[in-house]
Amino acid sequence: MPTLGLEAHVVDADVRARSIARFRERGIVLPTFAQLADPTTIPTSITARLADIDPDAPHPLNLFRIHWHNAADRKGFSAVPGYVVLPRELTGVAAPIIVALGERFPMIAAHKVLAAYGCLAPRLVTGQFDPTRHRAIWPSTGNYCRGGIAVSRIMDCHGVAILPEGMSQERFDWLDNWVKDPSDIVRTPGSESNVKEIYDECNRLAADEENVIFNQFAEFGNVLAHRLVTGRALGRCFEDLRSRQRGLELFAFTSATGSAGTISAGDWLKSEYGTRIVAVEAAECPTLLRNGFGEHNIQGIGDKHVPYVHNVWNTDLVVAVSDAATDSLYQVFQSEVGRAFLAERHGVSQSVLSGLDAFGFSGLANVLAAIKTAKYYDLGPDQAIVTVATDGGSMYRTELDKVAAKHFPHGVDTAACAEVFGRYMLGAGVDNLAELSRTDKERMFNLGYYTWVEQQGVAIEDFVARREQQWWRGLGELVPRWDALIDGFNAEAGA
């Protein structure tokens, strides 16, 4: 079992010294977590150089773009993170739905690169990862392993991606261009729902001491990066909208459970605004909702287990969304005929229609869960819901033919788009939704025992300690200590 990334002291001075020498030689500088949470604190000497660097290039300075404040061109910075507000014409609910745009992140055009940085950087500055010897193993269902490969490459580390063979072709195309060797892409059996097969491959690779497993489902760097960086970014999106709509309340935050990194932003939002935290999963695999299992195509959200880093006792609702809805709406939103229907029949503005390019499958699931939450609570126009579009529509273009064949047997025409929009968007109901009682939370928490204690060898004392919110709040003390270590590391590397 990995050490979970909880160390905030130098574990091995010799390894740290070798990392410093490598970074000095390559001219690599690490951003602090505080800088990623507030990019205005990034030195102007760095921001000036970023103007000439392609955000998709494997350049070390792109580490300073691993935040939500990238401008629309992804080169400059924006005071407010990029977001869209989905109006009633599109959602059918009065509550404004604020969606932060993950596609503005560098290199992978998805926010999972933040989680990868949050896991690797602390291991480097504490001397737990040796870039001269170790391989960084990145297990995921798609975007996290791409983020891991990206940060590994620009930190001159050897990264290995593990992901199910059934994920979108775009993910594999990207990996082919970024890994050092084709063997650094490990395809496991199945698709989105086959997380155990990923764990099995990690356990096999862990037998080699040169492999360091960065299991996002059990890495608290994943949690802390999102709690601080994503939480504050979503707060700024809300504050920006509230500056134009006085009296607005941030009622809820919806997030696919996935590895439980993004949903950790809800802990910050709840502490600041009293926001309810809504966990989203696939109706075809309702693990939290019903201890269920199954297969689905909402790529990137993970299931059939409860991540070790999921603070389930702080979760307020669980909402399940069908992949029939996300598949079909993706086709409508990405097609000319679908957008024409939305504009002509529902009055959706061109600016909103253009923003639909930013929605991949999991982003659509998050939005549908927000609509279901708004209907369940009968929210009004002064009660906002915030969520994220993890990645953009460009990550799933090769899925369009599959979706059309499965859900549009008579073709993608206006009638079919109207049927899909009416059924899945305007017709989204409050089915497959649970407002969690204490008993529900205890059931969800206990379900994690079978993965983490019985299968992965976590000590029962450590597992049980996670019941208490004080334990989770205490994790926040790691971040300033990591930042101090990063500053010292950079200084010794001559940055």
C-alpha cells in the first residue's frame, strides 16, 4: 500500500539531493500550492516568460499554469477562473448553474493535471521520489494518468500510464505523443467501471521497488490540491456572479465522485458558504446509492468502490445520472442540428451554445446532477449551484459514431434532438437521488472497508480515524509545510 502522501518532512536527504541536482541541471522550478491557488503571487519573472510558451508544450514553466485562472487563450491569466452560467432556457430550472472550465488547464486540457501535481511535488521535495531511478506509475480511467505523464515529463521523471483499454481513443492518442516509450502505456481489461483491474496491475508493478504508485484514490495530495486550489477557484466564480446578482446563495456543489479529488473542493466551499456537497455517479453503477455495480460510459468518474480519500461523512446527497443521458446530450450539444434546435426552439444564446464545447461526459453528468438537485430542493433564481466541466468535448469526438448508433437509430435530426433534450435535460427528475442520513453515510463509509482494509492492507485504525471531521480538517496543515519545503527545494536548486 502506498504511504498516502501524508509526509511533510524530508524522508530521504540523499534522494532529495539527487532531485535538486536534476532540477538545477534542467532549470525546473516548482510552484507552491499557494501560488496555484492565487496565481497573482507567481513571480512576474515567470509570468513574463510564459507569454512565449505554448500551453500544450512539454515545457517546465507550464507547471505555473496548473490552475483554474488561465485565460480563454490558455496563455495569459484571468483574475476570475473561466466559467459559464447555464440559464433556465437550457436547464429548465430557475437556479443558475455555474460551471468552471477544466479545458483551460495546460497540456491535457483537463483539470486532473492539478491532482497529479499535488501527488508528485510533495514526494519530490520530501525525498520520497528519485527522478534518477524511480518510475511514477499513474493509474486512472483516463485524465489523471495523462496529467501524471505530463507532469512527469516536464519534471524529467519517468512516467507510466495505466488505464482501461475501453477509454476514448483521444486519450490514447495523447499518450502516444507524450510517453517516453509505447510500453509506458499499460492497458487494463474493461472500461470505466473496471477499477479493480487497475489496482491489480498496480499491485503487480509495485513488486518492483523502482516503481512508485501514485494511486489517486488513496493519495491525499489529490484531496489537498483540489480543496485549496479548486475550492477557492469555484468560490471566485461564485463571487464574480454574486457581484452582479446581489443576494445570491451558493446552495450546492455537484461533483462526480471519481477519485474523490474534485469533490474535496466541496469541503472548502462548505466551510466558507455552507454549501451542500452532492456526489455524482452513474445510474448504471450506483455504488454509493445502492451498493450497486455495472458498466457505463461516463468516462473518468470511477466506481464499484469508495475511494480512501473520499470524505463521505461530509457528503450531503448522492445523485445518479444515466450514461444514456450523457451520451445522447453530448451528441445534441456537439451537432449543428442540435444547437440549431436549442437556439430556435428554446432561445439558448449563441454565447451559451459556444460554451457547450467545454463539456465532456463527466461535465454533463455534473450538470444533470445539478438540475436534479435544483428540482429536489425547488431552488429559485437566488440559489446557485456550482460544478466543473472536467474536460472538453474534444476528448470524445471518436465516441460520436458509437453514440449515434446506440441512441439515434434513425439519425441525428431535429426530432431526435428534441426527444433527447426533452427526456434527459428538461425531463430530469428526482429519481436516483438520496439526501443522506447518518445511516446512509455510515453504510457508504463501511463499504470502503472491503477495498482498503481487506484488499489493500490499510490498518483498521487508520481506516476508522477518517470518520472524524477533525481528522480531515487537520490535513490542511500539510499544505503550508509542503510549500515551505518547495521554497527550500527551489532555493537549493538555484531557482
